[in-house]
Amino acid sequence: MFGSLLFASIPLCAFGMPTFSVSSLYQLPREAALLAFDPHTNALKAWDANQLHLGSFHINSTEYPLVQKRVVGACHKMERDDIYKLPGIGKLDAEADKLWGNRKRNVYVNEKDYPNQVANICSNESGADFTPTKNPDCHTIENSAEGTLENGKITLTNQFGFSGEMITTVTKESSFMAGQSIGGTFKFGAMLGKILGAEVSAGLTFQEGVSNSQGSSQSFKVDQTMTQSIEQPVSADEKNCKITLSTQACQVQGTAGLQLIASGWVWYVYAQKTSISTLPIYEKLLPENMHYMWALKMENVMSEDERRHTMDLEVRGNVQAKGKFTASGCSKPAAVTTAK
């Protein structure tokens, strides 16, 4: 709990009884950008990004959820060690210095007694969109189909559609959550569009967990084949009427990046009480404005680029587009029925 984070030299009598000039809040407002914790009243005080005091918020109330529902495993609680892996941590520290002074302090995230004022690292909702690093290497296999000739028609069944396997490998692990499994969305549409067509390939999206470890691999398999029934009318004099089935087999490769983005609250716990520097001088020393514990919301200070690291991946795969058929030497079109 935060009480255990306080420096041992701080006597309990140092906490004054604050008086609130703003009525208590039932929820922490979305626009809250700064927090102060008062252990004497068990309340958080909230300000917006312009240091406008929004009111007090009692920690046993229900806050708006910080993270929306996502892919399973997409979000993990930020660890204290992750704070100084943030590309923009210098900017966050500078903001704390400006607001509360460059004083002796400790920095924390995810204090267990305040689960709603959390810091999370999540994979980006748009996911990793693989793009090709070279054109697909394809070849076509053709086979004459054998069916049953009866009642003036050839009848046969055919597997139509596509199947394949993609194997992704982590070429650079993210500085965040090294070695942990991370849920993400992985898209192969852009890479397979030339083989399967844009409309079909656009739906090739997987939601899986991958290990954030250099060299680790993950297999993604797809099988969207269907059974077709083909009936080809044949006249008595059409002795050369035949059906040819073809399969296009392709090898593909590409790259993508899965972004891991930090958001939420970072706590600055000071050895001595301090107040917001922008307050008028006569307000700075009022007991209700002096606190040991302050928090900044990362996304109010740092851009997304300053809060993220990337897991780089490459993919190699084999895809087969099956069952294209052509009829030659036949005067009438074939009737095709596809099983649902």
C-alpha cells in the first residue's frame, strides 16, 4: 500500500486535515490528468491538464475502466522496471519537475491498493499487418480430372478454395514485457492479395498470443476449402471433352511490427510534501494543497511514439489456391454446386 511507500522519517502527525472546496466526485473524470493521494482521508484529488481542480475521488468508488476489451492477453500491467524503458520518460520526469519540483522522490506504477489508477502495456488494436518483402514465388499444378460418365454428363467432386500455413518469427523483441506472451491481431491480407484477390485475403486475420522473445516462432494455419460438385454435359460426338483442375502453390514472405503501448498513471512519491507550482503563492502552502503522493497520466504528457516499443516479426509461408477448373472440347457449360 502507499503507506509503505512513504519515507520512514515522515511522522503521521505531518498530515493535516484537508478541507475540500469542491464537492466529492462519484467517479474519476475522464479529463483527469493529475492526481494527489491523501492517506488521511483515503481520497484522491484530481486536476485536469490545465491544473483545474476537479474535486476529490474516494478510492472505493468505481472508476471508468482504463482498458477496453481486447484480444485475450493483449494488455499486461506495467512493471516498475518498465517506467524507465519509456522512450519519453525524460519528458514525463520533466513535467513532474515542473509541477512539483526536482526533489527527492520514488517512482511507482500499479500500487496494489488502488487497482483503478493503473498503468498498462497493450498491443495496439489495429494489430500487425504483414506486408510482402518480395513477390510471391508461385507455380501451377494441372491435372486432368477423372469423373463418372453417365447419362450424357461427367460428374466429379473437387476441393475448391485455399489453404496454407504462415510461420512468424520474432526478429526483434520489444523492450516491454520481454519473454512474455502477448495477445495481438495479425493480418495477412496485404501479403496474400496477389494470390487470393483483395476481397478474399482481407479476411485473413488471426487473434493469437505470441512470445515476445527473440527468435520465437508461431504457426498460423488456414483452411478455407469447400467441396464442389461439377456436372459437365457431354455430347456423343465430344470425345475430347475434358476437365482440367489446377492448383496454384505459392511461397510468400513478409514483415510486420506489433506495437506495445503504455498508458495510465505513474506515481511520484516525494520525501517531503509539495504542491503544484502553478498555484498562487498564498495557496501553495495551504494544507489541503500539500501532498507526498502525486500521479501523472502518461498519455496526457507523452505522445504515442513516446510510450511504445515495437516487436518486429517476419513471416514465411506456403499457400495453395485449389480447385480452379477449365473445360476444353466441350460445347456446353458445366453446372457447379458448392457445398455450404
